[in-house]
Amino acid sequence: MRRVAIVGIGNGKFGIRKDASLRELAFEPVKECLDDAGISLGDVDSMVTGIASDEFSLAFQPSAQIHDYLGFNPKPNFRVEGACASGSMAVRTGWLTVASGIADVVLVVAAEKMNEVNTGVATEILGRAGDSTWEYPFGTSFPGYYAMIASAHMDRHGTTEEQLAMVAVKNHHYGMMNPLAHIQKEVSLEMVLNSFVVAHPLKLYDCCLISDGAAAIILASEEKAKEISKKPVWITGLGCGTDTLGLNERRDLTTLEGTVFAANQAYKMAGVTPDDIDVACVHDCFTIGEICAYEDLGFCKKGEGGKMIEEKQTYLDGKIPVNVDGGLKSKGHPIGATGVSMSVEIVKQLREEAGKRQVKGAETGLSHNIAGSGQAVAVHIYQRD
Amino acid sequence: MRRVAIVGIGNGKFGIRKDASLRELAFEPVKECLDDAGISLGDVDSMVTGIASDEFSLAFQPSAQIHDYLGFNPKPNFRVEGACASGSMAVRTGWLTVASGIADVVLVVAAEKMNEVNTGVATEILGRAGDSTWEYPFGTSFPGYYAMIASAHMDRHGTTEEQLAMVAVKNHHYGMMNPLAHIQKEVSLEMVLNSFVVAHPLKLYDCCLISDGAAAIILASEEKAKEISKKPVWITGLGCGTDTLGLNERRDLTTLEGTVFAANQAYKMAGVTPDDIDVACVHDCFTIGEICAYEDLGFCKKGEGGKMIEEKQTYLDGKIPVNVDGGLKSKGHPIGATGVSMSVEIVKQLREEAGKRQVKGAETGLSHNIAGSGQAVAVHIYQRD
């Protein structure tokens, strides 16, 4: 199997980006990652685009807007979609492209411009990522799906609203250290607990943002990577899992089986265990998501996720720092872009370029990205030389 | 590079399928291709889903409906999209998955249920595959894009309306021999020429259908293919190309640069030339599309596509039989499914299982699938042992 490295990274500013169209958003990190790699678009063999929704883009085949605007044609490009995990599915596809031997240098770009539509419409679109026959039509929105997961977790494992809120406090704290974050604002436990209820037990500050943004990376074969980069970061494990469409079909609401399956695949492929992970970006679209991720990724035992955040084990100086870039909670969640943005953050950490939020001596990283309420999940493992 | 074979094929009935939902449509060819390969879903490592539009599916993340309905979870699945070439991009991604070594047996399924919306809405959705800033908003629909290509071809190369019509006559003729075809009806030159004008010079019978349907294949590594199948068909060449978003940016409307680029990549990879192709499925969403394909794929010189159909060189007993399954014109064009359906037809031909439409002794086949009006193109080359 050919080894594949990330040799260039770029991440645009996340936020409400009324100043840029989808294609302009995508251009920013592409330029940045090419500059970072020290190559030009002419050196790139192939491209993969991650975008979650036609409807946010107000287009059909939105990937064509991006290759056209970059001037990448006539070289290959197509779109990969896995809802909120579209970015990681695009990274996976880029990896496959290099590993297969069909290309040596691949650009992976992912973008979403969610604020093209208003929040109500966005909530409608996102709700249809769940079971659009048996759940969504009866009023279940995205916060609703995760509220059911949170309620079940509280019931079964004694997780508290305070523990959920602690995830928000941590991630907003680290978002303050990330200039790319959508919201840079410290929040206290009281602020989170006193914010208005979106879907009980989830309150405003338990929910991620509706953001615009884009991120991009350059992947290269071993030979090209050694030529291009002094600090290649290797993707050594890839896992992908799925779960039922509807929550009503799941055996246990508190476990996302797709995460467990994807993580096991990725750990096995990389030959590592959860204990080897030095830094992780996990899918905290809602605070309960991060707690489930701790457990499903094997960072702690099932039911102990609440305790893990309460003991600050996922802070910068804890057992395993998680979402020290601010996470979806504070950095923002332009859904298609999120997975690639996670890859960018892990590369920064493994290159020791993460500034104030640097995890000292990080050698092995993990990203975990969820489509919808777990219908698909991607886990990648990253290692430096 | 690992060799990859198609070891199972399935194709549901194309048509107006009010009897089945998207997930039910997808189930039909999946069962058929598993039966054809003689394996069960438990033997499949990974899955890729090709679907073109969220809006036709009335869902976000439509691929999750399919893996859930199949019961494929927790194993990997995500969606690949390249508008009307989504099926071929999914085949490409399935090939990458096996060739990379990450999986040995991969299910590629593609489906579209276009008749969930009425023809007017479908035309709106499809129109947005073009330039949704500078062309579509000013009234350009999909027939409009191809009408401009046809007008330019007539102007520059002397192609006639009769020659366009001859493509329809041929494809409807062969559609009669394909029980899966949406429309089984012979049409005469006069019928085509006298049908109403959709977008001059394209008339009703120059345009493909708005269809529902699904197709699926099983891909396997060399070792697994030899274990599973007595008649593996190898995908030996893959090409992917792109073009500008808007037609207004193209140097020559009569050439789709994405096709030329993708074909050259695929021929080079397979080590063949256009003369080696024994049978081809090309993208005849409009009759002019097939004429451009003859030229851009190198089956004839530029400008001689009209002559090629006039001389019946692409009939079953001609120089190179094209679209003898009826093509998009008569078999139908459930946009996401089309590319996989092309793979299914080529495999039938190379296995000599195509019945009345069999190309005698076919050893090398080609499929050519276009996204939109050429924004992305996939070309695959297939060879039997």
C-alpha cells in the first residue's frame, strides 16, 4: 500500500461570510495550502471537492463552480458528500486517489456557505439528513436528534447538564486562541446553563454555529511528499462506518456504532490504540456529541465521558487534548468544510505550529467527523515522521 | 497498481417508477448484482453511492437511505456526485477503493428518482448544473446549453438536423432490444424531424428522457475476482476531465475538453487506442452529445461525427457500435444511475450476454459519462481476459 502524506494546509476564516461566494470561500484555503506546500496548481494531478448540500449552494454540481474558479480544468474533479462529514469523506477519497497510484499530488478542498439561506431554512435542510420518512416529517430537527441522544445518555449513564455545558466552556476557551474561529468568546458554566433551551436538555451554548467557511489540503505520494515537504504528516489509518438512518432503529442511542466501527478500522490500520493519540478533533456539533465521541473512540469507558470533561482530561494539559482549535462549537461548522479543517488542525499540531494551543510533542493525531446523527462517520489517524 | 475487476452487475428497470422509492429502486440492482456474483452483502467490505441531486431525493445525505435499507451499516458508505456523471464517478471511487488496497470487495450503487418532482422543477434543477450565476438565471435550461453546442456544430462542421435525428433513430432502434429501457419505441427520421422544437435545433426526439432507475456493480481485487467470477471484466483505464462552468468561457463549443482529457488519460492508462474499442456507451443526453462524443473520443476526426452516424458506422455491424443498449435517449437517463448502467452494459457485452444486441467477439469496451454540459467527464476502459 502506498503511503500518503499531507504536504500543504489551508483554512479560511470561519464565520458569516457575506463578503465571499462559495467559490471565493474555496479559493482562500487553496491558495494558502499551495503556498504552504510551495507548489503551484500546475503541480497538482487531481482534485476532490467536499460539499454537503446542493441547497446551501443554490446550485446543482457545486464542485464545478470551484474547479472553474480555480482554473483547474481540464484536470479531474468531482464532489464527495457525506453530509456534515463531507470534508473527511473528501480527504478519504483524496487518500484513495494517491494510494491507488492513479495520481501523485491531489488537492482536497471543502467548503460550505450555509448562510446563503436563513437559519430556519438551514434547520429544515439539516433535518432531512436524518430519517426523512419517519422522523423529520414529524418535526424532528437536528438539535432534536441530539437532544434524544443526550437524554438517553443522562438517563443511562448519569451524565449531567453541567457536564454537557463543560464541553462548551472548554471549546469556547480554546476558540479564543484560534483566529480562524467563527466565535471568539469565553463562556462560563452559568452562561451555558442559563442560555435558552433549543431542545431539552440542549441549550443555545450546547449547539454549534451555522457557519460559512472552507479548508483545503494537498496530499502526496511518499516520493512526492519527500520532495515537497520538510514536515510531511502521514495519514496512516482510515476508518469509515455507518449507522441506521433513523434513531428509532438503533439498539443504543448513547453509542454511535459508525464511530466505533470507523475507529476500530483506523486504529487497526495505523497499528495504534486510543492511548497513542496525542491530540484529537472530534465532532462536537452538540456538546453531547463530544462526550459520546470520548467513549466511542475509546478515550474512556462507556458512560465515563461526562467524568472525562469534568476532570478536564481533554484540556491542553490533560490526558488527551480534544478540540483545542475550538471545535465545531466555537470554531464553527460550515458542514462540508469541517472534516478538512480538522485535518488542517491536526497537521498544525503535529508540525508544532499551533501556537498557544500547541499540544507539546504531539506525534499522533486523530480526527472524527460525523454525517448527520451518525449515519456515516469518518476517523483518520495522522502521524509525523 | 492493483488490478480491479467487475464481478457482479445489476440494473433495475428504467422508467417512471412510481411503484418504488429511491431506496427501493436501489435495492433491485443490488440484489441482482450480488446474485450475479454469487456472494452476499456480508462479503462486501465497502460501498459507494452515486446520486446526483439532493433535490430529486427530497433528502439531505440520500446515500444513508440506501445503506440503511440494505442493512449495510456499520460498514463504510458515502456519496459521490458529479451531476449526470455521478454513477461513473462512483465507479471511479469504487475502483480507487479496491486499487488502494483498503478494501477487496466494493459495492457501487447509483440511483435517481427524478420523477419525484414534475418536469418543470426537474428542468430548473438540471439547469443549475450549468453556470448558475451567468447563464441559468437568464433562462438557459439544459436543452438550451446543448442547443448552443448543436448550433455551433452545424455552423462549423456542416452537421445537419437530419444527422442529429439519425442518432435518435439508431438509439430507439436498439432500445427496442433492451427490456430495461424506459421507452421501447422505434422512431423514424420523419418523426424525429417533425417532433416539436424544444430548443432549436433540438426537437423532442433529440432529447433524452427524465427517468427513474438504479444500477449496481461489484468490484473486486484480482485475488477476490478470480475466486468469485468466471468472467471478470477488468477496468484497465480510467480518465476524468473537467471543463469551464459556463459555455461562454469555452474556446470551442463543439469540443468538450473534459472528454478529450479524460479519454486520453484512460487510453494511456489502458494502453489502447480508439481503434481498439469494440463497443461503447457514450453520453447522448441530446443527439448532438453522441456526435460530439464520436469526435472527442477519437472514433472519427473532428467534424466528421455527423458523417459517422449517416454512414451507420456506429450500428451493431458498423466500425464501432455505440449505445446499442438504447443510450440515454431510449434506455433513459436517471442521472445518477446512468454511469453505472453503462458499466453494466459493457460488462454484458464483454461477457457476451447481451442477446440480440451483442457485439460479436467484443473484447474491449468504453463508457463515457458527462456531468452537466461537460463540467466533468469520466471515461472508463474495460477489458475481458
